[in-house]
Amino acid sequence: MISEKMKALVAGSSVIRAMFEEGKKMAEIYGADKVYDFSLGNPNVAAPKEVNEAMKQILDTTDPIVVHGYMSNSGFEEVREAIAKSLNQRFDTAFTQENIVMTVGAAGGLNVILKSILNPGDEVLTFAPFFGEYRNYVSNYDGTLIVVSPNLETFQPNLSELEDKITEKTKALIINSPNNPTGVVYSEETIQKLAAILEKKQQEYGTEIYLISDEPYRELVYDGAEVPYLTKYYRNTVVGYSYSKSLSLPGERIGYLVIPNEAADFEALCGAANVATRILGFVNAPSLQQLAVAKCLDCQTDVSYYNRNRETLYEGLKQYGYECVKPEGAFYLFVKSPTEDEKVFVEACKKRQILVVPGSSFACPGYVRIAYCVAYETILGALPGFEEVAKELF
Ligand code: PLP
């Protein structure tokens, strides 16, 4: 018999994953090229060839006891040092390996940091729309997720509501820029204002509020958009990074946390993250992947591929009358549903073998998310279906 808590979680289990499974079934019926699956953020760009080459080279030249063995729960020291140096070069920071904890992707990193900081009943804030798993991750450690309502005009963070919602129980704020599901990027000015609010509230309540910056899409930006490095703006920042999207390695499960020296309780926090990595059952991030990404710190995915998809899809949808903020980053479009209940829109798309995710999965009903990290042909193939749906529903 499964636990009561799990029963509820299974019942409310990810709509996105369910769609992904449905897409696979549809492909068997209609043929894969007649199914337009925009449900999952699974990159269709292959990992840079340097990644495979690095893995082969490591396997051929490094002692297998090292490659396949346990290491510090926080990761190989030399890998962490290489990542710290690379960050310092890119962002003018001063990290060392002490500031880096290797994680099992962004999901692993978020769980490690939340386990490290949360007491039951602690509040964690986030801005809607947000990656739906945050709710589960916070509830894993008996925290309460407090949602700041969306700014539907711009999808930039609603800072006045943030200020109102911070209490003495607020332990953290999770932000995600470039954003899933909207693709918006938070400007430097926004980050400065946000940091000022957190500072003010920390003083008012005599508390420490961690800013958890969930950054799997940092490098996926268009039209020269800049993503500020948040440790430079707010002392209590913890960065969660992942190679899932930036190097197209989502199945390999590799990322890291950055915990800066200035963060409150720095040493205890690093120690807690190290132990949390172990006792959550990760033990450590995958050894071969750690060694491989350390050799590929200057590699980049093909952003132009996503950019072509973005332009074609955005322009096409706009032409049919859909409304959407043009994304500056990540690989998602968050489109206003032509019907108030977006599930009607989702079903109309499904009839044309187009799979999109309802905005309610991101705490923002009335919208749908289209993940455009797909083949260009998928976009071209789906556009006539989107046009038909527009004619039917507008
Ligand atoms: N955070 C956000 C905003 C995401 O979109 C995702 C995955 O789509 C994750 C975290 C989890 O990423 P990972 O595969 O690195 O665990």
C-alpha cells in the first residue's frame, strides 16, 4: 500500500509527463511525423560533439577506479575548482571549489538546498507562472509554497505583491530567469529592486531570506539579452545550475549549486548541502558526467536553432491572432488561450495531434505553454493546425 502523501502526489502527478506519454501513443497511431509534441522541455539539439569526445577520452585515459568510484558527496574537487574558475572568468566573481556542490541536475540541486534550509512550516515564495515541480520540492521538506500572482501584461515579477507576501516565516524566494514557462528574462533593474526588497524585509524581521536562482536556461537567450549573475546583487543568493538544457544533457542528470562565502551560515550551509546530497540518496552527482562537463565548460549549444523555432512559431501564431509575450530566453512560448478555460484550447489542439501544456500546470490558467525545443519541421507541421484552432475558437 503506498503512502497517503504519495497517493495525493500520484493523483496530481505531472500533466506534462502524462502528455509526453500520450504523444508517444499518438505517434504509434498517426505516425511520429504527424504528431506535434510541444509538451516537454527535452532539447532536440544534440549535445555538442565535445561532450561525447570528452566522455570517450575520460573512459580511455582515466583510472576506472576514479571514473566510476565514489568521491566527496559535493563532487570531485578538481571539477568544482574548474567550474569556479570558469564562473569567475565569465562573471567577475571570486569562487573556489568550496562554493560549488555538484548536483543531480537542477532538480537535485533544488532539493538539496531546500532540504538544507527548511524547517516545517517555513515559507518559500515564488512568482507565478512557475515550474510546477517547485510545489513538490518545497513540500518534500514540509515547507509551504507561497505564490506571488502573475503580471499578465509582461510576466515580469510582481514586486509589490512580493513585498506584501514576505513574512517572518519566509525562508527563501525561488526565481527562474530565463523563465519556464514564459521565456522572460529579468533585467538588472528588476534584480536590483528585488534584492532591495529582500534586504529591507530581512532587516525588518531580523531574518535571513535566501534567494534561490534556478538557472537551467542561463545561456539560452536571444537578441543579446543579458542575464545578471545574482550573487553580485544579493548576499544570500544560492545559484542552482544545470547542464540539462545548456549542453542538451537532461538524461545525464548533472548540475551544481553555487553557495557564495557571503551567504548566511556559509560553512554550515555547505556542510548541510554535502550531507543532504548523501542522505537524499543521490550520494553524489554522476561521476563520469562531472568529469565530462569540466572538460566542456566553454562549449555551447546551438542557440540559433532555437531562435529560428522561436521566430517562426511566434510570428506564425501572432498572424493567426494569438497573443504572447515574445520570449527573450529559454525555449518556451506562453500563449494566451483564445478561450477562458485553456483546457478547451488544449483539447482543440490535441484533435490536430498538437500537444501543448495547460497554464494551470504553472499556476497560471488561461494560457498554454508551447515548448519549441523541437525539430523545425514540427513547428512547420503544426502551424496549419494552430491556424484551424484559431478559426474555431476566436
Ligand atoms: N527548473 C526549471 C525551471 C526547469 O524548467 C527544469 C526542467 O525543465 C528544472 C528545474 C529541472 O531541470 P533538471 O533536468 O536539470 O533537473
